[in-house]
Amino acid sequence: MAEQLATGSRRALRPALPLLLPAYLWLTVAIFLPLSAMVFFSFMTDLPLAGKEWAFTLGNYAAFFSQSLYSKLLFASLRLGLEVTLWCVVIGYPAAYVLAKVLKGRSREAIFLLVILPFWSNGLVRIFSWAMVLREGGILDTTLNAVLPSKINIDLMYSYPAVIIGLVHSYVPYMVLTCYLTLQAIDDSLIEAGRSLGASRLQVLKRVIIPLSMPGLIAGAALIFVPVVGSFMEPRILGGRTGTFYGTVIEDQFVAVFNWPLGAALSFILLAVVLVILGLAAPVLRRAG
Amino acid sequence: MAGVQVANVSRSFGAHKALDDVSIDFPDGGFYALLGPSGSGKTTLLRQIAGFDFPDTGRIAIGGESVERVPVEKRRIGMVFQNYALFPNMSVADNVAFGLSVRGEPKGTIATEVQRALDLVQLGKLGGRRPHQLSGGQRQRVALARAIVTKPRVLLLDEPLGALDKALRVDMQIELKRIQREIGITTIFVTHDQEEALTMSDRIGILRDGRLVQEGPPEEIYDKPQSEFAATFLGDANIFRGDATGNGIRLPDGTTIAAGSGPSLAAGAKASCAVRPERIQISTGAGTSEAGYANTLRGQVSKRIFAGNNSTYFVDRDGQTLKVIVQNTGAERLAEGQEVILRWSPESTVLIAA
Ligand SMILES: Nc1ncnc2c1ncn2[C@@H]1O[C@H](COP(=O)(O)OP(=O)(O)O)[C@@H](O)[C@H]1O
Ligand SMILES: [Mg+2]
């Protein structure tokens, strides 16, 4: 029976191949080609443009290990990624829970829209809006001073918290969506069964709901952690001078210093480190779930 | 163990009254079936007793203790859901252990109790499996073991056998009844299957549109239904409508039907009579009738359905089709189209107020 099904699906796959071809072609052109070009660049002394001399070298990779600045920045970026991911869990998971299990009908749709809205707005607009809110004499400062009796100065602009706020705001919808999907798939009768067996709401959350929504948490964390570690826009605009991270250094190599080979090498080191971290973390997290 | 008292409970959802002034006394240690069509409020009533939902008005007591303000987890009930609701992230044994472990029982106690519960439902060897590796019937048994391992005061089951196929359902009915007897737990069993209600329970409560229509032992409801709905929902019945005469009714064509039981009604009031199909004797009129079969009607067989051990005759008379079930005794069978005489006793006839 199972064998029959397997051969059946294999037979069904063959007519589908021409249909899949454009997708594979697109993947090759859009991802594989540029990526292999970058791999190529990362082993060069200079860009092969305008007749410049170039040769193969491992120097770009060696630079990462010879200058402690890069590994320090990478460490800072990893920490940033971890912190932003944690905040996204803290904010996104309860929001997803309320969306999936508490709200019904119209109010659910309305809140859902509010969660998705940042997705649809331009990233730069979003970040500059935060700049208006966080700077001295900005919206947050003015509002707090209007409410509080004594004069205080709030200027979060160009600080580490500002970077965190901006990044969390950009990425929290991923966590809400992935967690919402897994939470919604959990039948309410499981929660009721737990309660009827004598478990408090908190015990049901710990023993049933969180373990069952672990796939959503892991997916959300991966979707957030990876781009945040390489992020440069939020750190640069909201962090100012404190906003130097691994991602901003890579960006500098491409747009300011024009040292593409070094930028490419640094990118691949980041990719390798992130993949190793995800590879190590996934089984641990899954076992926790 | 404890009985459950539901007194004058009402619950509305918006303008819709899901429960309308329902009062039922569920006896200690009894097996009580809540029977009713879909949407009649069975689940809603069960949820009030469990504490998943709260009545607008009325009182609920378990073991004499009022539970209106007691949350689910403190009511000490066991619940079996129609979809089983097993925790997919846990093994069978961990599912069963859940109730004991949230209470903080020692590990050793949990292990013995879980094994005993699994043995009781005859799944002693499957503790290590995951729920998705079990068949429907096995999942149902795990759900039952999980619900009773905590020694609840009341066992609540919401159409627990509804998702099983016929043969398995009959097995599980017997099994469930055996387990219930063995531990003697007060059981409230929701079903829309009248046969299940009849065969399993000590008492039946029939719900319709959120109201309790009738309640009592199965035999009593079957033999003495108090409404046309009760008569036709629990078993089959032929219903005659007419005017009350004092000891029965007069049909529009003048025929009188004598009833042996029912309320005393003023003569002339609108009333019905109910007769079970198996209580009616059918003959061509040639033979003699048994004494005491005072109710007589003439008709014509319009259809016969042979079912092996019995035959069902549909007999047309005066615009009405009556149903008669005859045991297969080897006697002569009647053909479709044949003129027949139907006879039955007043004792088999119940008078019902309209
Ligand atoms: N949470 C709810 N919100 C709105 N209406 C409900 C809710 N629960 C039940 N009802 C309504 O109450 C009535 C009784 O439902 P239910 O108790 O589930 O019936 P049964 O279990 O007998 O099929 C139905 O008409 C149903 O639509
Ligand atoms: Mg129901």
C-alpha cells in the first residue's frame, strides 16, 4: 500500500517537472549565480573591473582572524540578534496567543491587520518614524513631559536601546505570524482536557501549549535571528555612532570602501557562523519542545 | 463519588436559549444518558457541570457541594471528549499521568496508578506509544483511562463513541459499561443515538431546544412517553391525533382508540395516542384475535421490508401510514396491497396531551 503510494506520487511528479522548471531556473539565476559570483569575489585581491590587476588570495578570510575588531563586532551582532529574538518572543508570543485563542471574529481581524501593517510599510519610513519618536524633543519626550509633573529628558536616539526598539518593531510580526499559525492549530479541547484533569491555566500553558507551539517559536526565531545578525539599516540610522555592528561593516565594504572581496568574505563567515548556531540550536530546542 | 444536582439552570448565547430552566438529579454511582437531537443543548449542559462555561441562572452541586464558583480544575471531574483530545506531544503513559503529575503526586505512585488505569482499559502494553500511533478505539480507551486515573467524583462523556464505526462502537459500549460498574463512578453520558442511550444507561434525560422533555429509567420513557417528541425520538411510534374521550381519543373519522395509561384529560381536548410498532398485531381478518385487543383498525399493506428476524409492514389507512413490526415466527407473510386488520391492546397505548 505504502509502496504503491510512493510509486504513484513519483509517477505523478514526472508530468509536473516542466511546470517546476521555471521555478528552478529562477532559483538558479536569482540565488545561485549571484551567490557563486560572491564566493568567487571573496577569494580575490581586487574587483576585476576597469582593467584592475587581481589575483587569488585567502587574505580576505585571514583578515577576519587577524583583526580582533571583526570578531568583536560579530559577537556584538550575535548578541544583538539574540536580544532582539528574545524580545520578539516576549512580545510576539503573547500577542499571537491572544490573537489565536482569546479574540474572535472582527476584533481578531482588526488586530491582525495592526500586526501586519508594519510589514507593508517601507523599512526606511518605519525607521525614520522611530527616529521622530525617540529623539530629544520628539514624540516620546514631549508626551512623557506633558504627563509627568517633573521635567525629564528622554533622548533614546543614537543608543543601543533605540536599535533594539527599531529591530524588534521590524521583526516582531514574523514571530506573531509563525506562533499564531501553530497556536491556532492547537485544538481548544486540549486546553479544556488539561484543565479538567486539574491543571491550572499556567500548567496547561507550560506542559501543553508551549511544547505544541515550539515549531512556531523555532521558525520565528530563525526568521528573526538570521537577518538581525546581519542588519545594518536600523543600527546605522537609530544607533548612530553606537550602531557599528558586523552588518554595518559589511555594508561599508560594499558601498563606501568598495572592497567587495572583503565584504563578501565577511558575509560568508557570518553565514557559516549562523548556520553552525542554527544547526546546534535546533535539536536542543526541539528536545525542549 | 458523588451525585450531581442541576437546578433551574438556564444559559443563553445572545438571544438563543441553549438551556432553558433545566433541572436534573443525577444519582450517585448511576449511568445517566443525556439524549437529544443535535443543537438541543447537551454539550452546553455538560460544560456547565464541568465548569468550562457558567449558567446565567440556576444552581449546580456536585456531591452536595455547590460548585458555581469553583473553577474546572478544582471540581474533580473527569471528562472524555468526542475528538479524544489526547496531548499529541506526550506518550500514552504521559497522557494518562498528566492529571496525577500536575497534582504533584510522587513518581512511584504515578507509575503504578497509570499502569493500573491502562490495564483497566486493556492497553497495558501500549504506554510508550504516541497518540497518533493508535487506532480510534484505542485512543478512546486512553482518553477514558486519563479521565478516571485521578479518581474524579463524576465522569462526563460527550458523544465519546460518535467517531467510531458501528462494530467498534458496540464493543466500546460494553467496555465502557463494564468499567463504569467496576469503579462505580457517577457517569453522565451525552449521545444523540437512542439505541446507545437505551442499552447503556440507568436513566435517560431527553433534551429538546434546551428544555428537559422527560426523564426517567429507559423502560419508563419507552413505555410511557409523555410527549410525541419523546415517543418518536426514543424508539419508533405510531401517533394518532384526535379529541380526548376520557379513556382514549376519537379520531376525525369517528374511530375510537382506548389508551391504558396517560394523563386524565377533559373530554374534547386535543390529544394524541402513541403505539409502538411491535405491539400491533396484523392479520387478514380471517383468523380470530386474541382477547383484550380492543383497538381495531382496517388498512392496506403498502410496503413490506424483510429484515430476517422480523418484517416491517407499512399499512395505509385514512391518509396515514402506520408501521407494524412482526417477529419472524414462520407464520404466513402478508403481501403488499393486501387488506389487513390491525389490533392492539389499550395497555400498549399511551395517551399524550397535545
Ligand atoms: N459558545 C457558544 N456561542 C454561541 N452559541 C452556542 C455556543 N455553544 C452552543 N451554542 C448554541 O447552543 C445550542 C446548543 O448547542 P450544544 O449544547 O452544542 O448542542 P448539542 O450538544 O446538543 O448538539 C446550539 O444552537 C448552539 O449553536
Ligand atoms: Mg454536542
